[in-house]
Amino acid sequence: MQKFSPSDNLTVGFDIGGTNLRAGVVTAEGEIIDSRSLPTPATGEELDAAILALITELRAEYPVQAVGLAIAGFIDPDRELVRFAPHLPWRDAAVRASLQAHLDIPVVIEHDANSAAWGEWRFGAGRGAHDWVFFAVGTGIGATLMTGDEIFRGAFGTAPEFGHIVVVPGGRECSCGKRGCLERYASGTALPDTVRELRGSYETTLPDNPSGVAIAQAARDGDPLGVAVMEDFARWLGQGLSIVADILDPELIVLGGGVAGDADVYLDTARETMAQSIVGAGHRPLARVATAALGSAAGMIGVADIARQALTRA
């Protein structure tokens, strides 16, 4: 095994999800050289203990200099508190300070979409971009706006919530408490709902409760219902991207998240819808739309690099 020294500035990035928490040792070049995972515990105390156990395990083998946690939830602007995470037990929890007190090395916490965006900006599809948006399409929709080397957070740390822009007043119920949010029509969890709504209007071999992966594959295979569902998804996504373009006028939009792997069956239609729906269509430059390069590792790589930046301030 390659030997590392403190001067290599190895850091650990965590991707903390509702089902599993993953930890990766990441080099300054954005390479994951080792990783571990555990099921996500049900209580805050157990979750803290599991994180500390994984870090201790990795520090026994590598000269880890800092730790970053990518979290799907609301984090305060100073990145000290996890205010609320719908799939995690933390509530107004001082996660950063608590972990750092146990570890005595810099610890940072960051929103998972921001972490993935930073990873793509440093090592992936966002390299070289100045004003751009990361649009994570998975179970829901997460997003990040970057200008230069700065992540825009808003006054209270929750911006931008594009997934919860209402596109269908009174539409599908959303877990956020509203109805008709964009992510209820253009996300992985939206796809089965669209299957149920359109079933009976198209021939299909899809089962009653298909996964998003199965729906995308059915579209590739020419299944009429699969094709119709993915076209509906693509049009809604294109509408969402046009809203992003109208509000922010970015040079680049990078699509990440679990659904990004199926871009071959929806991206062309989404781009066309975006181009037709923006203000001044046909008379203004159009943001380039690309797919993420780092896949599911983007959050770990990104937050590990954010933690590395903390070494210069420690």
C-alpha cells in the first residue's frame, strides 16, 4: 500500500444519507483511495458515534488532516448547525463543533448538493465555469449556484430550492407541505407517479410499481408508456431549467444526481424545452447543459476538498 505523509493533505469526505453513511479518504487531486460504509443509525447520538468510529478507523491507516460531512438537510449559513434533515435524526444539532471536539482536527459540514457542486467545479464537469448551476436530480431536486469560487447560500443558508418552485398550482402533493412542486414532476420519485397517471393510455410491459431505472430502460426499449413517461419528465425538467436560466442567466447547468445516468433518454428533449421556454427564446445565448462527471462520489470528493480548504484557515 502506498505510504502517505501529513504533507499529502489527505481528508475524509462523508456522504450521509438516510440509509447509509459512506466515508472516503480523498487526495488533493480528488481521488478516493479508500472508503468505508455503515447503515445510518436511527438516533443522533448513534449517528455521531458511527461517524467517529469510521473516522477513527480511517485515521489508523491514513494521516487524515480534516473531515467534511455532506448532509441532505438545512444547514445554517455559518455551517455549524444541522437545523433539519428529513431523513436523518439531527434537529438543531451542533454537529461540526461536537465532532471537532472529539477529533481535534478541522471538521466542516455542508449541504449535499453544495458538496457535489464543489466536487464538479474542482474536478469534474464544472471546471472553468464562473457563473453556473448544479442541478441534482434524484429522489428530489437539489441545486447549487456558484459564482467564481463562492457558493451562494442566501440569507439563511437554504438557497436555492428550485425543486420546490410550484409549477402546477394544486398539483401533486409534495413532502415539503406544498402541492405541485417541480420535483413532483421531474425527479426519480415522480416517475412512478407519472406511470400511474398515464397507464391505460399506452401499451406497456411495465409492472405496477416500476423503479425509475426500469422506466428509463423501458423507454430505451421503445415501450410506449416508458417513452411517454420519460418525455413528460423531460418536458418538466426543461421547464425547470428555463426558470433557472431566466432567473440566474448561468453559462452552464450541470445535471447530477441518480437520474443523471439516464440522460440519454431525456436530455435532448429537456434542452429543447428549455430553449423554447426561456424569455427571449432564439435571441439570447443559451446556457450549456452538461451531465456530472463524478457520479455518486461527487459529494464525498467535494466536501473532502472543502475540508481541505479549512486547513489553510486552521
